[in-house]
Amino acid sequence: MPVVFRLRGFRFFFYSNEGTPREPVHIHVEKGEAEAKFWLFPEVSVAYNDGYDARTLRELIEIVRENRDLIVRAWDEHFG
């Protein structure tokens, strides 16, 4: 599981095996027992949420938006 970055206790990562065919670019975010998945395009949106409240999801959406280029570069480098 390549970790793209960590921020405020959150781990932003993706799984090396992202399905066949591979899913579009997205990022998983985990902290404690909570995890969510965010699509990056056409706009950042929640794919699923397991444990985060609405306020935290809004915060995470903003963080993902601010780091979208970094996430896409890491995805492209990993999956080529």
C-alpha cells in the first residue's frame, strides 16, 4: 500500500492491487478505525465512507483537492 502522504494523523494511500480493470484514480484515507475513499475526477467526491462524520469528510475533501496533483503523480508513478 503506497502511502502518498500523512497529514494530521490521516494516512493518504492507495492499494497496489486496485482491481482488474484498474479503477480510475482515487485515494483512500485512514485514521484509526475509520477509512474513506475519494474519487479525484471529474471532481473530488466520496466513493465510500466507513466511520468519518460529515465535518471530517468535508475537511478530507478539501485536503484531497489541495493535493490532487501530488496524488495523481504518485498514482502514475506507481501504476505507470
